Amino acid sequence: MAKKAFKAESKRLLDLMIHSIYTQKEIFLRELISNSSDAIDKIYYKALTDDRLTFDKDNYYIRISVDKDNRLLTIADTGIGMTQEDLENNLGVIARSGSFAFKQENELKEDHSIIGQFGVGFYSAFMVADVVTVISKALGSDQAYKWESKGADGYTIEPCAKDGVGTEIILKIKENTEDERYDEFLESYRLRSIIKKYSDFIRYPIKMADSEGQEETVNSMVPIWRKNKSELKDEDYANFYAEKHYGFDKPLKHLHIQADGTVVYRAILFIPEKPPFDFYTKEYEKGLELYSNGVLIMNKCADLLPDYFGFVKGMVDSEDLSLNISREMLQHDRQLKQIAKNIASKIKSLLQSMIKDEREKYEQFFQAFGRQLKFGVYSDFGMNKETLQDLLMFHSSKEKKLVTLDDYVSRMPEDQKYVYYAVGESIERIEKMPKTELVLDKGYEVLYLTEDIDEFALKVLMSYKDKSFKSVSDQDLGIEADAGDDKNEEEEKGQKELFEAMKGLLADKVKDVRASKRLKSHPVCFSTEGEVSIEMEKVLSAMPNNQDVKADKVLEINVHHTVYRSLKDAHEKDQEKLALYTNLLYNQALLIEGLPIEDPLAFTNDICKVMV
Ligand code: ADP
């Protein structure tokens, strides 16, 4: 019988798995029991929806047995079983999930946090066993098969005998080493406590022989979502999160819903600590597990979650859903719509209470998933902006950390008309932007926007609590400039002519050239007119089929700067020089904004000209 090799990537993952992922080896049992439970779920579901099959509850269970002398631990179930093909496909390749292909494409590092997101549950057996044997007979099949592997070097499959449908996983437990004790996994009391800890809520009996050889059920079999909240500790929810593979991180927050109103359902929802590695890609699939009266009917029911809360993990159990319901029918199910609505509002309340009572935790949440909320404001034509606006946070110039719009508006001085914001690549860069000077000098708080989506989201919101948003690049900042600009008429006329001339030189590159009301120490900057800002221009032009949308730029000149004198001189005496200076200043403004210079060579030549 030929030995088959694991696929290359499986082998690498397997090594990582055995040596590093789980610090607690005991969880292998949780993984195997959970697979058994899934397998019984599948046969249970079939029996409930197929009239030809009957389902007698007593025939479905998981049995754990120990053969100390031979160091064997067996996990047997009466689940749906596996065909030869299933054994090959399910146990021969670790990374069946699309996420692995994704990982390779993106050449992500062998990050341990990623591994947990694959279906590697079964392989955890190799943390405690030298040899793993799987004997399985599938529902509807007469022949059983035996799969066997000693770890990374491959596996064999051959026909064998087995009574009844189901699967037996036989582990040859490793010998003790200097720093690891494996014997404990052959001790009945130890195994019981592991089962109690991780698998108590498994819905089928987990049977084990007691000291007299009498078989008894170890788990309480009440699913965690049916238990009373007051009986449960944070740890129980965290265990459930891990057991269900909702994520490899820890849950940041959980929500246990026991709704008995117009819609009756139970739900356990989690906000993960970190986004899954594919969260901000199109590969990511949102959704909750959907149970009908305790039976899993769908792994990822997308309709239960709005996109903007797509990061939420968890499950919903409702009594009134039909088992035979198809995906299409579910979409139109009124009951399900009600539940979804109810869930969305509960999640929002949870987040709001975090803002109030657990600010740091909320900030941590927002760092991870805030982007999704901002997308939520922006997408669907702003349909959900009312729901989401209170949940947004932006970096504040005053607080030097994230603040909510409510924080901002509630401490606005009376004379301040707008909620000011500045957009840039990073906080450091925005802080240095010439055009923020005036607003900051005035003592107003400015929100620093550093993500692509930020400004688009604010544009959709338009205002918060009747205060409109205002970019510091905007022409009219609604701030009275300091008095003391007592220009005489002649002066004003000269300035006007100079700026007209400059505008002529820059042709269609700028909308206008004007004396700046906001600049203090810098000679030049851009401001914009109209809806499109410079940052939006950047984002839009980076899109695949960009429409070449441009911001209407105004070149602002600081008339109190010495550069202005030089401009005036040139305007009076030397038109060529004026053209040179105008171009230089225009290009400087581009650089300050982080926009590309149209002709770098001409620009450097211009600089040389000034130097000579
Ligand atoms: P996951 O459970 O995350 O899919 P595993 O590596 O634990 O990943 O299992 C791989 C697959 O092998 C399962 O999805 C299931 O199809 C099959 N499998 C594992 N254990 C059993 C079992 N006891 N009975 C039937 N099928 C099983």
C-alpha cells in the first residue's frame, strides 16, 4: 500500500501546528469532539429533513475510551462518517479553505495568528499523538476505511471493517518527555475535566466509563446559548468563541441575547479583538451561524448582519424557522428580517455603551473595525448614516487621540460655526500643514483624517447635530481674519494685477490666485473650491477607472511673506522672472499637498535658475 504525501503546504502547516500554535495541548480533545458533534449534526439534520430516515436520539453520541496499556485514546462518534474520498479530501489536505490560496497570493508571512483561521482542528491531534488512526463508515456506504498517519511524512488509506455508520479517531499518545507530560491524556479524571471545561454544551452525550466501568454522560448537553446569563462567566464565552473557531484571537466583547418579545430567539454575538487577516478584502464573508431549534441549518447566514457590522461573529437560534428552508427563501423570511433588525440595534447599543463606560476598549475596537463603520456611513447612499454617526471616531488636534463627534460638538466654543477637519497621510503631516495654522491659532479643535474613506464619510454625513463639517482647505473658513490689513487703494490694485498675471501664467492649472487669509509663516498653499478636495482627488485618481476628477485649486499667497515682495518686483520689472517664481510657488504648493509635480525636470531647472 503506497504512502501518500501531504500536500506541501499542509506539511509546513502541520509542522507549525505541532510545534507552536496551541500552547495548551489539551484543546486537541475539544477539536475532535467538536468535529464529532458536527458530524452528528449533519446526520441529525438529514434525518429531520428526509422522511426516509428516522432519528432515534439514543443512537447518537460520542464515546471516549482509554486503553492505558497500549497508550490509546479513542474518540468515537455515530455521526455521518466519511467515505474514502472524504478521508482523502478532508484529512489529506489541511488548507482546503480559500483563505490559504489568498494567503499565498499575498505572500503573507507565516503568521501564527493566521493558521488558526484554517480548518486545522483535526491536526491538533498530532500535538499529543505519534500515530493517528481514523476508521470511518459513511452514511449510505457498506465499506469502511482506515486512514492512518504518523504526522508530517504522509498517510495511508485502506479498506477495513467497522460496525455501524460513524467515525473512530484512535490516538497513540506520545511518551512523556523531559518537559512534557502526555500520560495525563490517558487519565480518565483529566479527560473528564477537559470535556467539562470546553465541551460541556455539546448537544449530544459524551460518554465515558467511570471507575467501575459503568458508562455515564460527562457533559451537561445544554447549549451555552440556552443557559442563563447569570450562570456564565466571561471565560465560558471565550471558550465557546475558541471552540467554534470564530477567530484565533480572543473576543473583545460578547453579547448574549435572550429575546422573548415579538421575535423569539437566542443569540451569542462577539466582537473580535482583531480583524481576520482577510477582513478588508472581498474574500471576507460576513454572517452568523443559524440554528433552528438547536440544529445548525446554515454556517454563515449573511442576511443576519448588515455589512457595517460584518465583523460580528456568533450564532442565532430561533425556534420558528423551518428546517427545509432554502437560502433564497430565507432572504424573504419575515422572522429572519425581524431578528436581523433586532440584532443590529443590539449591537449598536452595545457599542454605544462601550463608548460611555469602556472608552479604552471602544478605542481598541475602533482601531480594528472603525474603517468598516466609516464605509457603512458612505455606502448605500448614506442610508445608514443616522445609525452610525455616533459610533465614529477621529483623531483630535486637542486631545491627541480618538474622539467622537459628540465629544467635539459638545465642547465647541459658542463662536465656532463649523466642525473643522484636515486631511492628510498621517497625523504628523497634517500637523505641519500650512493651512491648518489659522484654525489652530484660533484655538479651535481640528479632526485629523488619515484614511481614504474619512472625508467621503464626512461628506455624506454633511453635518452632526446641526454643525456642518468644514475642511481647513476650504476657501471660506468662517473665521474673521485679524484686522489691521489697512491697504491703500493703489496697493490693492497692484495686488489684483499681480494675481491676475499669475493666474494667466498658470492657465487652467488653478481656478484662482488670491491673497491668503490663513497663512501665517508659510509663503504659499492651496485651498479648494467646490465639492472635491485635493485629498479626494488623490483617492479618486488612484482608483482603477478614474474619471480624472480634479479639485478646483486656488493658489493662496501669503502677502506678509518676503516672497510676496519679490513677486511684486518681478511683476513690475521682469515678466520672465515672474513666470519663474509663479511656477516655483505652484510646484511648492503641489509638494506640500503631497501631489506629484507635473514636470520634475523643469522644476529642478527652475530652482537652478534662481540659484544662478
Ligand atoms: P474543520 O472541522 O475546521 O473543517 P478539521 O481539520 O477539524 O477542520 O476537519 C476537516 C474535515 O474533516 C471536517 O470539515 C469534516 O468534514 C471532516 N471530519 C473531521 N472529523 C470528522 C468526524 N468525526 N466525522 C465526520 N467527518 C469528520
